[in-house]
Amino acid sequence: MRKKRNSIISLVCVLLVGMIAGGVLTSCSGVPTYTWIVKPVYEGVDFLDASSDRNAVHYRVVERDGELGLIDRENGEVVMFGSFDRIVAYSEGIAVVRLDGEVGAVDRSGEIVIPFGRYDSIGMFRDGVSIVFNGTGAIGYTELSVVDINGSEVIPFGRYDRIWGFHEGVSVVERDEESGVVNTAGEEVVPLGYYEQIGWGFRFRNRFASIERDGEVGVIDTNGEIVIPFGQYDGIWGIWEDLAIVVQNDERGIVSLDGEVIVPFGKFDWIDFDGFQNGLTRVGDADGESIINTSGEMTVSFGNHEEIRGIYEDVAIISRLQDEGEGEWGVVNLVTGEVVVPFGRYRDIGIPFGGTVWGADGFGSGWVDLRTGEEIIPVGVYGTVFSMSDKIFIVEKAEREFGVMDRRRREIIPAGRYDELWSLNGEDLLVARQGDLWGVIQINH
């Protein structure tokens, strides 16, 4: 009886494997399956114009029956906006669109938020507001204003000559070569002319901005409160994790916001201008580069012939120069100093989602878990390996024949079944082309 039952279950599993019913491919083998969460009915998939939207990578433009929409990278949802010539930008539920040479803005239901033709240009919404422009001159638009998410004017035309862009609820503004700070309600947090210059690149970073007056520098927060007083340091490069990289008498150091010295001045010749990432930053002196943590403790050091090419969580990809000038690549744990991926094993190592690696002979790529050094996808088996995450991979078996496999190299989508596959969210969503039409696939694992 048990044998007969097992046979029936096996038969059902065989029938299910490879069955596509209602857009779902199922399996009884434990191999991840996939689902068409958006059927392939859309034309013309492309990225949102990255030049106008810093979050463009999060969305793909689709077209159906003459209407334009977006595939949301986070959940695969398709939002159709209507019959427009182009989607210029999308953020905070508002799409800036162009129709018959005029620009306007619509919400997710297609309702017009900013009428077409009211402004010559509309910036993407950020912190609930958008900078809008009218008139053109020799160096760009001659007038600018700020509107809220309902299209209501927050800052009128003519109040400021320049609005540098809202970050963390505030923006640096200028009029008659004087700088100030406004919030998203249009209120001046810092009056014009109170400081000679504000911001790193005229912007706040990590809730703070540099200020300058009479040749002295300090730091304020987004409320306009002084965090580092004038005259305390000769230069302030930025603040990360409540630590400031500062300069005194041409020597660099790191201090806390209450003035505690974390890295003494002059201990290192240079400190990475990009500051701390994951609690670590790069420093250097005549002996080479090193990594320190937020306590100022050195975790690992490298010689003059070694260069840090990228940091992923708590490991670093290192290029070690040889006598003939060629570099050998390896991976080092920044906490323990342990070599995770031996130098010279691979010709090149990439950083996104772990590590795509290329073989020493120049043919094919694979994938290595940078945290452990384990080779998950062997080099040379596939022409190209794209990691969606550290569990799911898009592989190119032959030219333009893409498939999907898991970490155990089990086939989820056979190579060549669909004409194109692209990762949508870096986790479990893909956009797929079947013939001329595009849809969204979810990997179930």
C-alpha cells in the first residue's frame, strides 16, 4: 500500500514538473519554482531615464495599448499612468510626464497633480516637494519655485536665485550670492547671509552641513543648530556615524561630535574622503593602506603594492601589484585579516551581491561567496554570471541564452526558455521577455 502511494505521489510530481498552469511552474524536488506575477503583455520595457531620477534603477517603463506605466522594482507591481509621450521621473507616488512637448505630473491613479504647460520643467519629488522651473537663459532656467505633492506653491518664483535640492527635509538656497537654508514648508532655517557658505557641495550630508564665516568653518544640523563651533578646526570633510573627519595644521584626524579625539592628528597621511561604511574606513601613510573602525582601531593593514578596490560588508577586494605591473586579485576579511580568496586565483573580482569572478585564462565568469571564499558557480561553465542575490543567479549558457539557477546549481529556469531575463530587485524578481512582450517573474524559494 505504501509503495503504491509513493508511486502515485511520484507520478503527480512528474506531471507537475514542467507544468505551467496559471503562470506557475511547480516542482516536487525541492528546487525553487517561479511564478509569472505579471503576465507578458507589455511592450517596450526600458529603464527610467537615469539622468533625471537618481532612483531610476528602481523602475522600468512599460507600454500597453498606447499607455505608459512603470514596473515597481520592490514588488513587481505595474502602475499605468496613461497616454503620454514619456515618463521623465517618478518618486513618492508622483510621475513627471511629457505630452506634446509640455511637462506635467500625475499620481498613481493617473490624476493630474500639476497641469501640463504650467512649468517648463518639473523636478522629481523628494521629501514631499518638487523644484519647478520657468524661462530659459544662457546658463539654464531663469526662474524657479517649489511646489508640494498637491501642486500647491510652497516657495514662490523670485524668492531665490538658486535652490540646490532637498535632502533630509532641507535645502541650501541662494539669492544675490548669499546662502541660507529652507525646509519643505518654505521656512528659513538659516537666514540668507548668516553664513558665507553652507554645505558640502551646497548640500546636507547625513543630517549635517559645513558652514563658513570669516575664514573659519563649523557644522550645523538640519535644524540650523551649531554642532561644531567655528574655529575649532581648519577644515571639516564630513560626518559619518557621528564622527567627523577634520583637519588641523594640515594634519587629518577623526573626532566625535562632543570633541573626543578618535584618531589623533597626523597619525595617518590621509583618511578616505568617503568616510565610514559599515563602521569601517580607509586610511593611509608611507607604509600603505589600512582599515580602521569607529573606535580608531586598526583592523588590517596592506603594503604599498596592495590597493583596496572595493569593500563588501566586512571583506575587501584587494589588487596586489606584481613586478611586471599586472595585478593579482584577492579578498581579505577586514576584521580578522584572513585571506578569504587567495591572490591570483581569479583574473578579476566584482563586488555586487558578493562576487562575480573571471577566470585567469580570460574565458567565462563564475561566482564566489566573498564572505567565505566558497566557489558557488565554477568559472568557465557559463559565459556570464549575474547574481540576483547570494542565492539566485542569472546565467548565460550560450550567446543570449539566459537561465536562472540557485546556489546549489539547480536549474530554475532553463537557459533559452525566455528571450531575455533581467534582475528587477536584486532578490527574487525578474523582468522577462517572451517574444516581443515583457512580464515579471517571481522566484519562489
